[in-house]
Amino acid sequence: MDERTRETERGDYGEPIELTDVEEVVDAVFRVLGDLVTDHDPRNEDGQRVVLTVSADIERGATGIPEIDQPLREKYLGFDDRPRARWEVEAVFDAVTDLAETLVGSRRRPDTQIVGPSSLEMLVRDETEDSVPLTAGVTATHHSMPTERGPLTATVGSPSPALLLRLALRRSGIERLRVLDRQALFGHLVEQEKRRGIAEGSAARISAQRVLQVAAEPRLLALRLDGPQGMDLDELERAATAFRVRLAYESDIALAPVLDVDRLEGSTQPRLVRQLSLRAAEFTDAIGRGTPTGHIGDRLLGDTHEMDEELSQRYLRAISASDPFAAFMGYYHVLEYSMEEEWFQALRDRVAGVGGVLERPAGHIRKAAKPAATLLGVGTNTVDWSEAKALHAVLHRYLDVRALAADLDRYLSGAADYFANGTVPFTQVSRLDFGQADEAALRVHAADRIYRVRCAITHSKESGDRYSPYTDELFLGREIPLVRIAAEHRLFPPASRL
């Protein structure tokens, strides 16, 4: 990202620490390859390359404990779909250094994108699942697009080795294999053995770049733009958008950029499984044994109680939403439901505070503003209806600030710091410092923040703050827990909360 985001330890809400040193990235690339082929002790060959052997850790006995290593080795050798040859993966230092320089040069881009000289590659998701796959039966599709500088090529297909590495380096341990499919690699090696007549125990070699290409998780899809010399990133991004729009217009295929490396299967909101966090040992022990069905949700901590049918349906729809826009607006609709009534009640309480009585007006409830202004001795514009004032009234009545802070701290690593210090790129928002401000001020700030985000995502005026679909999806997703917990406080009485 750009200067609007901070570089912190990665949490649910933090940006990752950037790998800015080429040598450090080279070492990290070798670790990724080691995870993929199961060889964490590769050898240096002639000072020119590193050679890794497929499944070397299993063959050599990685643990050094015979009682463990021998059964593992026998298990592996008994697999029918394993390579029969002794496959070596060759990673040439110069080639790996070139990849590392590309990754370092892409550090200001989202974690799912890389840049090169006059090129931009981004991870995308086909959101029109019922359409014919764009790359069905082929490796990639290529399109030539005219520009003022000359022709530009748009390619849709599997991610390049450099982009795969960028995705993998943003994950740790076994999570790296969510973008690199070891079974796909094995399938390719077995196919090569059959095609080339390679016998059991023979030696064979393959390049690291080729290994990454064939091991790409099959569901991953990338859009790459290669422009004429001198084309800058702004031009490439505009070309990418133009290509995606034309593709959608002509073929009904919508390619959505995927900006969050932790949401590769789709854009989802953070999950809050409260029962596990509150009584983790009890519920973990119960899952799979000693319970009627043996899965999460077959026991409940709180008492069920009747709730408004419409609010309940909106809440359930928001919980199940797979994109941040639908989720945010679903929770907002829960808060919006009784806004007019809460605005009136807040106004009535204010009038009562000065010894007056505010009667419910005939007709629309917003007519209460004029008599209230008279009783309070203020201008009507200071007490009249607005959605912002109404949302303040809703949160003033229902939001438990300390419970909100506890939820954020318990379920979402980094969320409290994010709401206290983070910014939203598509609108100016109030900051929620739970350690400093009083509860009344925090309710005002929370309402203001929710309202500003809501306005930015529902309005699209050229002159105002506005949310950009896909581009701002990650940041909108980070705002969802605030509006969700506020909606839950509206739905669930304090006694029924966990």
C-alpha cells in the first residue's frame, strides 16, 4: 500500500513487515521451495545454484529418531502417486535474485500484486462462476490492446512464479501450501516420468521456476498487463480496469482483484466464534465426543429469546454475507431500523432535562423538532432530524463501550490498535481510543465513524468521499466488526450477551 498505511507486525488488522533486502528475500525463497519439496537442507552446487531433492527430508530421516523416521519413510514409499525418480530442483542464484528484486520492487503494492518494468500482475477471482472458465483447456488467454504508446498485452492465466512467491511469503509454515500445491507438483513429475521413460531410482532435474509454475494452486487466477516501454503504473492500472470492464461487457465475466492474501477463496468478514473463546477448553473437548452431534454449534451458552423478526433476518443475512459491502450494510440496517424512534426519545429526554414535556406529534415523528426547539430555546436546525443524529441516539442507548472493547481485544488481534490509530483511505473517520476517551465520547466517535463509512460506500458523488469497489475492499472489511458489534448490542439485551 502507500503512505496511508503503517508497517506493523501482521495481525488481523496490521500490514505485514516488508521484505526490503534482496538477500533476505533470496533466503526466504529457498525456504518456500524447501517447504514445497520437503527438503530443508539443500546443497550448494558450484557456487552457482542451490539443489533441492524432492522428499529429501523423508528419505534422509528428518527427525533423527528411527522410531519415527522409518515408519514415515515406509509410508511415503508405499504411495502409488509419488514420483519414482530422484528428482532434483535446480534454483540458479541469478534467477532467484531476479525474482527477489521483483518482489522487493513490488513492496508498495498490495500483497497480491507484483510490478516490473512496464508490467503489472494481480491476483483476480472470477465472480461469475456459472460462466465458461476463461482459461478452460488452455494455459492462458492473451489479448492485445492498443494504447497511445503502442500495443499492450493482457494475459489471464495461472500466477507467475514471482507472484506465487509473493503470495507464499506473506504466509508462514504450512499455510504457504495454500498457494503451492505439492500434489500438483507430484502429478507433473509422475507424468514426466511416463512421457520420458524415466525409471525408478533414476536421477532427473527440473528448474525451480518450472516447479513453481506447475505447483500453482489450480484455483488461483492472475491478470497480467505488459505494456510498451515507459508505461507507468497508473496507465497499467487504468488498462487493467478497461480490460476487465470490456471483458464483462462482452463475455459476462467479472474478474475481481483479490487484495487480501488471507482471503484467497473470496472476500469474507472476520468470524467471531464466541463460545470457543469464552470457554475454549470445555467446547474443544466436547467437539467430536460426548455431544449429540459433535460439531461447533451443537451447544449454546446463552439463553435464546424472542427478537424482532425483520431485525433477525437482516442480521442473519449480514452474518452470511461473503463481501464486505453487503456485510457492512446488513449490520447498518439493523441499527437503522429504529433510528427515528430513538432520535425522538433522545429529544424527549433532553426536553425533560430542562423541565419540559415533548408530546409525540401527529403525523411524521420528525415534526417533533420544532416544538422541541421552542421548549429548549434553541434554533430548530440544532435539533432537527438527521441520520447522523439518529445513529448517535441509537448507539447512546444500546452500545456498551466496554463490551465492544473486550470483544475487539478477545477475537481480533490488532483491532483495538487499528480503531485507535488506523486510517481509512476512502473517508476521514474518528478514532476510538478505548484507553483514553470516556464512554460518552467513544459512543459519539463510534457513531460518527460508522456513519462516515456508510456514506462513503453508499454514495458515489465525484466531489465527495467515496468507496472504490475492490480497491478499498480490504479496508472496508476491517470496519465491519465495529458496526457488527454495535448491531449485536441493538439485538441482544445485556443479560443475553456472552
